[in-house]
Amino acid sequence: MSGTKGPADLEREVLKEKLCTACGACVGLCPYFSTVQGRVVMTDSCNLPQGRCHAFCPRTKADMRKLRSVFFKEGQFIPELGSFLGLSMTRASDENIRAGSQHGGSVTALVELAMKEGVIDSAVLTRSDHGLDPSGLFVSRPEDVRQCLGSSFQIPPGLEILNRTLKENRYRKIGVVGTPCKTLAVYKMQNRQFEDDPQQPSRIGMVFGLFCGWGIDWQGLERMVKSKASLERVKHIDIPPSQYGIMEVETADGRIEIPLEEIYPIIRYSCRFCADMTAEFADLSIGGARSSAGWDFDRGWNQIIVRTKRGKELLDLARDRGVLEFREAAPANLDKLKKASSNKKKKAIQAIIEKTGDVNNLLYLDPFDPSLENLLPEMK
Amino acid sequence: MSIIDLDAPGQTVLMMGNEAIARGALEGGIQLAAAYPGTPSSEIIGSLAEVAEKMGIYVEWSVNEKVALEVAVSASMAGLRSITAMKQNGLDVASDYLLTLTITGAKAGVVLVVCDDPSSHSSSNEQDSRAFARIGDIPLFEPSTFQEAKDMTQYALELSEELKTIVMLRGVTRISHARGNVTLGSLPRLQRRAKFDTSSPFHYAPVVPKHALVHEKLARAKEYFEASPFNRYEGPDRPDLMIITSGSGMAYTREALSLMGLEDSVGILKMGTTWPVPERLIGKHLPRAQKILFVEEVDPFLESNVKEISADLTPALEISPRTFYGKRSGHIPMVGELNTDRVVDALKRVLGTPYVPRDAAYAKRVREMNKEFVPERVLGFCPGCPHRASLWSIKNALKLDDRDGFLTGDIGCYALARTPSGFSLAKTAGAMGTGTGLACGFGKLGRFGFDQPVISICGDSTFFHAAMPALVNAQYNRSNFVMCILDNGTTAMTGFQTHPGVGRNAVGVPGPAVDIESICRSLKVKVEVRDPFDLKGTGEVLTRLFQEEGVKVIILKRKCALQRLKGESPPYKVHIDPDKCIGEECGCNRVCTRVFRCPGIIWDLEARKSKVDEVICVGCGVCADVCPNSAIVKEEA
């Protein structure tokens, strides 16, 4: 048996506390967890005292120092950013990819390449056809990867798809693209040694983490968009990098702009307690570029943190094959990133302390996590 | 094969009480019978339906008990004898017309049989329907034996015709469903021609003079009852105790007296006509004993009426006030069915007679023996029942919706929605159609902060019976809830009687089927129709419906598993792959046997795996979609 706690604990600690990120790590393992519209629900209890659902959840407490040491032996550890082997500015060489992406389309290009080259044999991605109602998608052919171009702001429970794929026991090198909560869950999944399934941990081929400030409440976004446009006519939703801070809703009748001030109140509640901006658990973590050169310089470009050797190898391959275009990332970029990441960590700790009313109760956060322990004394 | 039309006067045959009543109706010359099925009354009209063609009578399953009564009374008005039969809850439905009918009066003999269900073996209440006889000033019979069940029915028809008013006959489960010897009379085969005499209308106005007429009829009935052979005294002239009893109480009383050896010291006044109570008869027997014990089912009906008469008569009889024992004194329990033990217990307390029926360990030994011979079963849906699948989807959709939604239950097999077999979903239970009526109201509480989704359920037969007006009300008043109609194509719980949606009438003649879907669509409510065995599709529709405003109907259509068995072979051969079944491990922990709970799957205690019970599995294959590990395999049969 796995884990030390079970579904009743998960329900009490995470679901009832509304800490659930709806990553889907607990869904698809058993018949008792389901998701709908960005919510995870336990429809019945298995009545077992211990379970994978609790062990995999990114919002249950884990020994983070140990988890980091198991998987990140190759890089330098930066408290604000996690494991670090380098920072690059990239964008997809293919204009078609770039045209449909939020930033530079590097994730799509990398996943496509990894699959073509056999680095991964399949991938769990997120697809959002009309800007809303995204869903997890399993692909095993490189030509299907582009269906998942662009970002979605409602976060779908994609790891349900991963769980089902692992159960199917057909693919051996599965790539996973996901927000920080999801990629953390993937590492917690790999960390467990299953008596019943010793092969499972090694079946993850590559993890692509996405920088994430926050996600938006599923129904909140739907209501927001609905108040401004007819949902059926929405084609695409994006938050392009700019100093103006707007969400762009492309509809069949033209573009609607929603200031981010209107979006902040409908940020997913659980995202306020997230301390990871850069997806610290990943082989490669990718986000929009933020350099000191300004918005115009950054627009259409990604920034990639390389965290593992296998991540670096894929990035090198992308350079060799000409799949990505590269720009030198200035040292100032790293400082900017550290600062942004650190801000998110501080906000999360603050929000948690406000929620618990107890500086010593950090809920799921591990006070000995090396990415947090420096911040904690000043927070308290 | 029915025995109720056996043309053998004088022959004694074994008959179920309900059959005896049906036989009495035939001997009494009925030409029409109508009812809505309801346990324990269903076999009365059911057995008449079987012989309808041969006997040249008209028999129908009506849409509800009120309509059944109206249909029966129409025959009476047109000069034909008729009968209707219902359970106690059905009488409540019919009571609106019943209590006016006594004012308007009837013409040819018409009898209403009501079968009470003490201890509520298959009912939603424990009711003493004799109260209706008193409220409505209706002559009332209570058979104590199967012979009486037949004879009283026949006589009740004659009395009804004589008095031109409806007459009631009250049975209980143990009369309806037990069997005993009945000596048959002749079948008269009345062949009256039906004709409504337009010069003699049946109006209730003017009510007050007609009410007076009702009391005159009642007084005449009382006169007949004073000399009725259905009332009789047995026992010593001056007993230590006189028991006044009626109905099934008679058998328990006799058995108790015999067990305790009290036949020579305790007398029994058995009453077969219990409303109006024949006063002179009571006055004749009251002086026999100082102590009087009442033994009757459910309410202290005889007890109250006799005590009332006793208060009036005692001075004239020049006797000391009697001491009465019964429900009011606590010697007979106020609730629950009578049995011999209860009568024995009352006798012990009244007479101070010590009696030990059996040694204390006996009951324990019986329980232990039972364990060996009778497998332990909990009340639940049959293997392959579509209701289990429907409720499974409703449960999941309500959980996914996550707003503390709930289900309002109704009357039918799906009343089991309150039990673990129905995932304990139903949070309210009431009368026929109440689920939808309540949902109607809940759906209007939004302005007071009510934000829980509500889903009502009802069966196809219940839809026609009483849920339809609630749905119309919901649409008219713009309520907000989901109504789920579990359409299994029959009136399953009472024994597969036909109903308007089936396309066949009570005697099996094909006819137009009333289409539930079309009715709902005509109300302009949103209607979805799904196969409950499609768990995924049903779940998705329900999830969507919970989010939509207004009145939504989902019809989950699948033939009753028991009915299907009669004509079709199982669609799938189901087995469980033991290599794939992960049993109690993380990832399942027996979802099929622990949560889904179809009795067709059993838990193998030794192998720690599930397996199919091939004897009772009907091959519906739904469990295959519940298993998380594809261990349950369904193959086309």
C-alpha cells in the first residue's frame, strides 16, 4: 500500500479547505474521484486509510528537501527558482506555431520535437479550442501536438489523463506539460514506489513545466466572458505580455479587452496559496520572456529554465535541429525572474498564514523546503 | 390458471383471501371491476382480470384509485354491480370522491374493498381505514376468515344495492395474502343491460337533506347488522373476560385462548360488521363479563365505538360500569401488527395468568438456525434493475454538482432510493407523486436563499397516477428542478400490472400507449430521454440539467429486469477476470460489491476477489462500466 494517509484526509485537508488545484492527480486512479468544470469531487469513499490520491496530491504535505534531492542532482539550487542549469530566451522557428501561441510557442515546438525524436513516445497536454473549457489531451503522434497550441486560463485536470494512460500500461516515455501544481504531482507520483506497479515511475519521459502566476476560476471566467460576449462566438482568449495588463477575448464579432483588474477577483481561490511560479519540478520550465529590455523586446519570446540534464539535451537538440530560435538571456533576466518568483512565494505564505491564523500552520507547505526556509523567518 | 371462476357450488377450495373476495364479487354478480394496484389489495382485481373474458365482465387497471372508484360507481349508476379494491393509501386518494359519493348515493351494488397494511410491510403509513367508514357514514364489513371474505363481499353488494349507497369491506394483509378453505357458492352470471336513467341524476345538492338521508340509510344498515350472522358470540355464558374482536384479530384470539387453555373461561364477541356498530347486539353481550378486552388491528376503532355505546347503555342495563382493556389501556400496542403473542401478553396482564410460551433460549436458537439455512440479505434492488443504474448516475451527478443537492423520493420499487441499495439518495418520502410536488416547492424557494439542486424521481405508473399534476404545476409556476421518470414499462412493485403507457390493458388487449415523453414535451418543459444503462451519457445529461434553470424532465427508459426475464435472454454473459480484479487494493476496494451492490456480484472471501453469481446475474452488463480496472467482462450472449 502507498502513502500514509487516505481519501478522508485528502477530503478534509485539501477539498474542504478549497486548496485543490484540480490538477487531476487523484482522478482516474479509482472510481471515487471525478472532475467537472475545474472541480474535483469525491463521489464515494473507498474507506481505505491510505491511498495514492493523498500521496500524489500537490497540496498535501511532503518532504520537499528529499523530493528535490531525489530528482534534481545535476543542477545548481537557487532558492527562488529551484534546480538550475541555465536560462534561455527562445521561440519556435516555425511561424505557424508562433502565430497560435501565447508567447513564443517553444513548448509546442519542444514537445513536437521530443516526440519526433523518440525522447518521449506520447504526451499529456492541454487543449482549449475556443479559449474556454480546456481539457486534458493524450497524444501519441507528433502531428497532434499542435492542437494544444496556446494557453488556457481555466486549468483542466489533465493528470486524470496521465493516470489513465499509466493504467493502460502501453506507453513507456510519456511527456507531461503542466502548470507547477501538476508537475509537482507528477514528481510525487514518480517518487512513490508502488508495490503493485514498480515500473510506473520510470514511464515519465520528460516534464515540461509552465510558469504560472495563477489560474482563473472556471465558472468565474465563464461568467465574466458571458457578461461581455456570447460564449459560442468566443474563438480565443489570451493575456499577451504588455504593460497594459489586459485579457484579450477574440470573438467572431471582434476583440474584447478585459482589464486584469477585473480578472483578479476571479482568480482561482486555491491559486492564492501556491508558492511556485516557475514550475520548480520539471525538466524544462517555460514561460513568457521578461527581460530588462522591455515589452517590445520580449513579445513573442519564451524564457526557459533548464533544470535537468535530459532537459538540457532536448534544448540542445532543438538548437541543432533549428526547431527553436535562441537569444542570449541577460543576467538581469535571471534577477527579474528570481524577484517575481520570490514575490509569489511570499504572497502564498502570507495568504496561508491569514487563512490558518497561525504562523506555524503553513498547511501543505513544508517549512523545511529549501525554497522557502529563507523566506519564513522574515514572514513570521 | 385462476380458481375464482370454478363453477362448482358446494366445493371447498383453498383460496387466497384476495381471491376469496374476487370470488365473492363474482358470486355477487359484478359486471365491472376497476382498481389501481396496491399491496396487499392487488390480486383482487388482478384475478378478476384473468377471468374477465370468460365471465363476460369488464375489468380495468385505472390510472389511480379515485378514477377506479369513479369507474366502478359509473357501473352502479348504470345499473350494474361493481367492485373496486385498493390499499389504504389508495383510499386516501379516492376519498375525495368517496366522501361525496355517500351524499349522492349509488344505484346497483358497489363495494369498495380496502386492504390495510398493519406494520406497513409494503406501505408508506400504518393506517386504519375504518375511520373512513365513520367519516363517510358508510356501512363496513371486516372478514375474519377466507370464507367470510367471500361471503361478506357477496352480501355487501346486496346491501349496497338495497341501501343505494357504497359499502366498504376492510381487510388486512393477513386476510388478503394468507390462504384458507372457502366453500363456493354459485356463479349467478347477472347479465344486466347498462342504462343510465337520466330522470334520476346523482347530485350532491341539496347537501343537508341528502346528508340526512345518508343517516337514514345508516340506521337501516344498523338494523340489518343487529341480526347479521357475521357477528357472533362464542364461549361460556358468563366468562371471566369477554374479548371483542374483528378481522384477523379473531384468529389470534382463538389461538391465544387455546394456547393458554382459556377457552372455557374467556368468551369472544366476533364483530363482522363494524360500522355502524349494532347497539342492541352490544347491549345484549355487555352484561356477560365485567372485564372486556378489545383485539383489533391498528386503531382502537371498535374499542372507542363500543365504549361510547356502553356509556349510553350501562344505566338502562342496570350493570356496573365495565372495565375495558385494549389499546387505550396499553394492553394491546397502539402500533404494529397484531399477532398471537401480543394477545397472549394482553391476556396474561389482564387475567394475571402466568404463561411461558417457550423457553427463553428458543428465539435465539431459531435465529441461529436461520443463519444456517437462510442467506442474509438486505433490502435492495434486483440484479440488473435499471433503477440501480439510474440512481448511480444521479448520485454521481449530484456529487459532482457539489451544491448539497438531494433527491425527493416517491412510491414504487425506487422507494429503495432511501436505502444503501439506492445509495441512500432519497431525502424525502411521501405519497404517490409527492416527490415531484415537493420538488416543485423547493424549486420556488430560491428567493429565500435556497440554492440546492433538487431531483425528483417517479416511475412510469406513478407518473400517470399522481406525478403529472405536480409536473404541470411546476411548469405553470416556473419552478426549478429536475424530474426523473424511471420508465421501466410496468407497475413493477405491485406485480407487473399494466398502465396507460404500456400499450395493453388489464386483460391483455393491445391498445394505444400513452407516451410520457410527448406529454412532457407538450408542457414545453425540457425533456431528455436516456438509457439508464448508458452511465456516461446519463451522467453527462444530469450534470448539465442541474445547471439549467427551469423545469427539466429526464426519462430513463429501460424494461424492468424481472419482466424482461420473462421473455428475453440476457444480453451479456458477464464474468470477472480474477487477474484484473484488484479487490481491496487502492484503486478500487470493492466498488462493485461495496458501493454498487448488485446482488449478481458476490465477494469471494477466500480469494479476496469479486465474482459473478451466475444463478442470479441477468447479464445487464452495467457493472462492467462501474469496474475501474476492466476486470468485469461482458460478452455478447
